Amino acid sequence: MRRLLQLLLLLLAVFCAGSGCAPAEPDASADAARATELYGEARAAMQAERWQDSIACFREGIELGPYDEGARYTLGTLLVEHEPVDEVVAYYAATVADDPKPQTSRYFQARALARAGRQGEASRHYALAIEIDPAHELSELAWGELLEKDGDLEGALVHMQRAVEIHPEFAIAHRACARVLAELGRDEEAERHRLRARTSNPNTPRRFVYWARALLAADRVEAAIRELERALAQDPDDLEALELLAEARDRL
């Protein structure tokens, strides 16, 4: 449970930076202000390991407030860990059409299905998430871990390496690569990933640039521009972000 709590708090830290988790402005609507209050209550319940209370607060806040990436990812993790699989799958099947980032719904559907041992369905939803968002390193890693459990180490490695290609500071994915490479007897490569994991900062503001690179490579120009704007909100002097943004706008 303590490890789950640490993961949930990390998700909030990663997604809240520049993603709509700031307190409501004085002129915000009553619904947005109430959503902010609910997220505070959800975090407090989560820290006290009152999982159902936290789930209820996150769900109500998401229904009331503007899009909040951190809240949605944290809710998804809580649902997968603490709710029956069929209920989680039904929840995301009902919300995917209205999700501004439907890869999120597909990803958590897949995680719930994988937890239930429904590997084929889980793989299909991971593939859908990646089709929607080619920079969705979480789906790449989770799909790789699913294949690893099935004994397909070579297939697992493809997805895990794609995850670190998208996000070079994705420490969990580096550790996964190291684990699978060690199983395959590729010890020198495994050690390189172990070392990279120790020095990686998955919460780096550079993550927006990493995602933008992957999106531009997949010709998802408008999505890349959004990520680059987030990068520049964090660091207005990021030269690569400025250059990529100019390039992306020229491609529109």
C-alpha cells in the first residue's frame, strides 16, 4: 500500500506541473472552485489510505471541473487498484467518447483488463491508446510488461525501449528494460539502463519536449504544438522547444 501511495503522489506531481492543477482563480465558476476543493479532499483521503473516499472525491471533481490531467490519472490508478475490473472497464467505456484525451480511458481500460488476466483485450486497448497518442509512453511500458508476464521477452523489450525512446528520463521504463535485458543475457545493455534509471528525473520539464518530438515524428503537429507550449510555459528560454515550435507551426 505504501508503494501505491508513493506512485499516486508521483502521478500528481508529474501531471500537475503546468496541467491545470492550480487553485481556482477568483473569478472561476462555482463548479471549478468546488472541483478544486474536492481534489484537495481526495488527496487528503489518499494520504490517509481511505481509497473509496478518495475515488468518490476525484470522480465528483472530474465531473464538475475543467479538464485536469493529474486528477484523471490518479483516479484511474485508484480505480484499477481498488475497484472490480468489470466496473472499471464499464466506467471507461462510458467516458471514453467524452474524454478530451481518450488515450487515458483506453490506457486504464487496458490496465484493468490486464489485471483480470484478459491479455488479448488489454493489448487491443493499449494499441488504441498508442494509435490516439503515439507519445503515450505509459501504454508502451504497460504493454511491454504484459508481454513480459506472458514470457514474450523480445516483444516486451520492443515496447519498453519505445517507452524510453519517447521519454528518455522515464526511470521505471529504464528499470524494466534492464530487467528484461538481464533475462535475455544482455548484461552490458541491462547495466546501462540501470545506470540511466538512477540519474533520470521523470518529472523534468523537458518531458513536454520529449512528447513533442514523438508527436512530430508521427505527424501529429497540433498535439506537438500543445506540448511545446507547455514546455515553454515551464522554461521560456528552452531553445529546442522554441525551434521545434517554429518548425511545427511551419508544418500547419
